[in-house]
Amino acid sequence: MVQGALKLILEPVFEADFQPGSFGYRPKRTAHDAIKRVAEAIVQRKVRVLDFDLRAYFDNVRHDRLLAKVAQRVDDADIMHLLKIMLKAAGKKGVPQGGVISPLLSNLYLNEVDKMLERAREVTRNGKYTHVEYARFADDLVVLIDAYKRHDWLIGAVTKRLREEFAKLQVEINDEKSRTVNLERGESFSFLGFDFRYLRSLRGAMRPHYTPKLKKRTALLRELKEVFRRHRSQPIGRVISLLNPKLRGWVNYFAVGHSSECFSYIKDWVEKKVRRQLAQAQKRKGFCWKRWNRAWLYDTLGLFNGYRVRHDGPKAAPAG
């Protein structure tokens, strides 16, 4: 409650300083906004991607540096003292695990990194077109650079400056998981649970193609399988009441981009598991396709059926 009250005081102060490419846990900004920004950059042929992985970022925030950043905008001894107590309770480093105020403090800590990337966008701007784009959601950061060979130098320059900014903050980059990707060579990268590629559409236009990561789908099915296992002897209505919120939340998040094939796989998998559980309860074999039609499963039993992708993403680039 105290953290929530402090956040209400501090958030408007720092929101004014936060940059357009920062999306994590900010008012009226979502992960989908960050994903759309990345997709739009790929449409503009920013296909060389710096994919950074920060090692245990939330656990390694330096308290002295964070408090110094807060003090630049907050001249109130009581608030500073309260914030210091909260941070100290979390340990010698890091922000409180699961704390209401932690996302705000984490964004503040990386704000200088965002400012550096904003300067890179503006310095390389050509009218409305920028040669550098970025999106950050908490500790998930990607930087996209256009495909023109004359801008090869930007890859090294941006990487060097980012490493310098992270070093100042003593934020460690996980070099084993960080890499530079060229989408035009058929490579891919991950951001906020999606795998991004650059593919030619049926009409011949190049477009960003982003789908749920396989490990995200696997984790969902593992969670659903556990529901079926734990409630094997329960009425099917009870099982469905537990499945539906999990399916609805997962599908709502991944209902952008090109998730239709993944959704079809999940829908088929869930339906077969429900049929199998119904059949076993009546000591029948198989899936009983004729005995229980789909309308009965979805309309009468109320099994989740909202597997629809929202097609509001950026348009594909013209062929050529």
C-alpha cells in the first residue's frame, strides 16, 4: 500500500522524462504497442537487429545510482528516506521483487539508455525517415537499423554506445544470448514472447512475420495438461471453468501478428483433451467425434472459442 502511494506521487514526475521507445509498465502503453513499433520498423526495412539480453537486471540495480537519479527530480527528504528504506529491504542491490513501485524505478534506471537511443534516431534522421529504431519493455530491448550498406557503421557505433551506457550503470550484458541479426538473411529474433522474421507474402511483398515462440506454446500446453491431470475425476464443467481463463489470457496476449496457425494447433489440442476426458468418464474409447459435435462442446459446455487474431498491424512493404 505504501509503495502504491509512493508510485502515485512519483510516476507523473518521471513520466514526463521517459522516452517514446520505452513501453514497460507505463500508463496507456502496452506490450502490443512495443510489438507494433518493432513491426513498423521492419516494414521500413530496418532489418538489422541488435538483440540485447541483460543479465539478472532487476536484481542488480545499484541503489546509490538509482537514488541519485530520483534526487535529480525529487527534493523531498521524507520521500527519499522512505524510498531508501524500501530499497534496503530488498537487499544490497536490486529493486523489490514484485513491488508495485519496482517497474517505475527500473524504467528510471534505464532512462539514460533510452535517451541515448533517441539521440541516435534524431542524429540519423532523414526527414520523416529514421535509420535507427528501438523498443524497450522493462529489460527486453531491441534496436533496429536499416539495410542500406552505407549505414553499416551504425551497427558498431550504436553497439559501442549502448555498452558504454550499460557499463556506467553497471548493468551486465549477457553476451551468450545477445546477438546481431540480419532478417534479410533468413535469421530471426525474439521480443516479448514473439519470434520475428522477414518473409515474402503471397502477393510478393516483404513483411514482418511474428508468431508466438514455440516455448511459450509448450509452456501453455504443459499448464493445461496439469489441469486435466489434477481434475481427471471432476465434472467436465469444472475442468472447463479452469481451462478457459488460462486460454483467454494467453490468446488475448498473442492475438496479434500471425498467430492463426498456432491458435489452430492449441484449439485442436484442447478439444481432443476434453473429448478424451469425456470419453474416459463414460468408459468409451477414442474421441467420440460423432457423439459430441463441436457446437455442443463450445455452445453448451462453454469451452473457450475466441481464437481470433486482430489484424491491425503495419502494412507490408511493396514488392521490389
